[in-house]
Amino acid sequence: MTMNRRKALQLTAAALAAPALIGKASAQAWPNRVVRLVVGFPPGGGADAATRIAADKLTALWGQQVVVENRPGAGGHIANDAVAHAAPDGYTMLMSPSSLVVMPQLFPGANYDPMKDLAPISFLGTYPNLVVVPQNSPFKTLQDYLAKAKAEPGKVTFATPGIGSAPHLAAELFKKMANVDITHVPYRGVAAGAMSDLLSNRIDSMFNTTGSLLASVRAGQTRALAASTPKRFPLSPDIPTFAESGVPGFDVTSWYALFAPAKTPPEIIKKMHDDSVKVLADASVKERYEKLGVEAASSTPQELSKIMRDEVALWTPIIKVANIKGE
């Protein structure tokens, strides 16, 4: 009887330990094939460039190809939806900007919830949004831009990489805080006609990320009127902030981050996180991100989750007041 009881206890202990052992083994074996890293914007823009930098280093670290898959459209909603419903096996990841968190407000019929259906992994970096104009624009400063917008409501136009994107939300906050009426012209990304239309003066200005715009500013093609961070961004200290240019209190710091489907095994999420931290500590990655105007920065999944909740609280009233609807 004693032996049978001892045997039963041993079998029970083995059964309880089995999931942990299996999880450890699966994490050690992962990845053993190609990993898809989905981004919701087209090739050529800042989000795409930031994704490819991370993918290159993760490929080298994992010994398996990390393939960037561009799924542009609807401000990233299409890509977000695809990853939220992908198999949670560790072979599909998402790189998204901060606008991810407000997709349910923009698309009420969305059948995913970013807070529940996507597992946070880590930040990749932070950056401001810029408002730029063509180099030959009559707007030399943000004050010039504001004066025109107030004198002729609705006449000044601005491009963004899509309805509900982080730059679009920043522009709507700017409109509210500066009490101006400017007209939105959404594109599918900076490389999808927005830059050519800006440089040919078909549109007056563009709100977009430093990753998409800083190269054109440095090349002298465009002029940056303001950056959205509360203080001058260390990687572009010559660009004044909105706060110092006539919109006091304006503060929008955007970010890029990595996610996986929510039920991805925690051991794999941990490896994704730990290896992402290694990638972001690499001097060559920091340098490549700096050229994009992105400050490389990691986070814990818990820190990222809290920041996501804070973003929802910030942007939900802006979306309601501006009546922003995804399309």
C-alpha cells in the first residue's frame, strides 16, 4: 500500500513537472524555421526601415530567417488583425507603432482587441512625429503655418501615413490644442505618393515619423517646422518643439514595439524579449536607428502593457471629438 502511494505521488509530481519541461524544451528548440515579422506599412517608410533593422539582427541571433512581411493599409489595422489571429506558435510577430492601441475605437467592427489578443514583447525605440513642408514653402516656422491656418480655415492641407496612424493622431491633437482647422489627406505611407505630392506642392505639409521624414530634412528636400516631443529630441536637436513654437504643453512621444499572438507560449515570449534586448543594446543597431531619428529603447512586457493603457486614455477622447473613423 505504501509503495503504491509512493508510486502515485511520483507519477503526480512527474505530471505536474511535465508542462514546465515541455515549455523549456520548446523554448530551447524555437525557432527551427522561418519567423514572419509583419509590419502594417509599405516598404520605404520609417516603420518598414525600423522593422528590417531588427529583423536582420534577430536573424543572425536565432540562426533562422526573420522575414519582413509588409501588410499596409488602414493605418496598420490589416497587419494587426492578421497577427492577432495567427497561430500562437512563435512564428508570427508584429512590429507596430503606438497607434495599435486605438484600433478598436477607429474600427468598431474589429474582431480583435490589442490589449487582449496581442502579447507585448518589447519596445524597439521612441521618436517624435514631425510636421514638415517642402523646402520652397512660404512657411519658415510653425508660427507662419499657424498664422495661415487661422487666417484661412481648412485651406492648409497635411498628409499622414493613414487614418488613425500615430502621426494623424498627433495632428488631431495639434488641431485641438492650437485651435486651427487644417485638412487631412491620408496616404498608405510616405512612399505611397505622399512625399512626391509634398515635394511637388500638391499638399502643403506632412505629419509623419522621424523615420519617414528625417532623411528628407537632412537632405534639404523638406523643412521641419516642429517635433512633437516635450523637449528637443536628442537625435535632432536643431528641430524646435511644438511646445516652444506656439503650442504650449504639446507632448506626443511615439514608439515602435514588438508583439506576438496572445497565446504564444510564455517561454517563447521571454526568449523573444531577452533577444530583442540584446539586439537593441548592439551599437550598430543604435547607430542605424539614430539615422532614422529613432532612439533605440527596450522595455519589459509589463512596462509596454502599462504604456499601452496610458495611450488608450490619451487618445480615446481625441478620436471621439474629431470623429475619426477607420477606412
